[in-house]
Amino acid sequence: MIRSASPADLPAIAAIYDEAVRTGTASFELVPPGLEEMTRRFEALTRENFPYLVADAGGTVAGYAYAGPYRPRPAYRYTVENSVYVAPGWQGKGVGRALLNALVAQCEERGFRQMIAVIGDSENAASVALHRTAGFDMIGTHPSVGRKHGRWLDTVMMQKALGLGDRFEPDEEP
């Protein structure tokens, strides 16, 4: 079941992210933030009405996803960047797909028009495939922009138009 995250989910969310930071390359953070910082980030996003979701598997948080501002300048206000993280025991079971699809739907409901995926590590084939399946287009690769686990890492940029995309002005009805 995909639902909105609550403060009670934050310890599980922090644990999933801790694992991703320590062992993976999806995030370019080098030191996992603690629960206090994860709580601050959650509150900042939800206060601004960005969606923050969890995959609830019978009371266990199997993964989480959220959207946040792509860039801080006002001209980017209709564009969001997504993040999707799935707990190790739940990867490859459709959790990421369910989270991403629900996140896209919620962003469309909120009037956002573009979603950007900044995928850490061009070798992250699972994330690239997930986004491609959800209708994202490849828009570029930034080679060797991060260094983690003793190697240089690329970021892959993918994009999906939301709702009406750029076909109509945001306040204009079709």
C-alpha cells in the first residue's frame, strides 16, 4: 500500500537511506544523516506541500519516495526532482515502480508540470530502467561529477512531462 509518510515512518526511512548512503551510489552523500536531519528534511518538504510517500507492507516501510524543488529560483516552480529508495529486502518486487507511479500522480494533482530524475551512477541500471518504464526520457549524463567508494561517478538525468506538461500555461485550461 502506498500512502503519505508520517513522522512515525521516519526511523524506517532514515534506516533505508542510511543503508543507501553507506553502501550504494544512488546518493552522493558520504555520511548518512541522522534521524534529526531526516526529520528536518521531511518537515521542510511536507510544509511546502511536496508529496512524501511510503510503501507500507503490512506495517513495514518497504521504501519511500518524495518530490522536492528541482532548483530554488522561482522560474523552476513547476518542476520537481524525485527521489525513490527501496529497502534492500524489497528491491526488485515492484515497490519502486508503485512508489514512482504514485509520486507522479500526486505531483500532477498538485499542478507540477515536469519531473526530473537525477540518478546517481550511470551503472545504476535498475533506476534507469524504473524511470524509463515510468515514461521518463534520457536527457543527458554528467560524467565523473562525484567521487564515492573510491571511484568517479556519473549522474544520469531523465525527465518526464507531468499532466499537460508545457502544452498550456499553468493557469490556462485546455
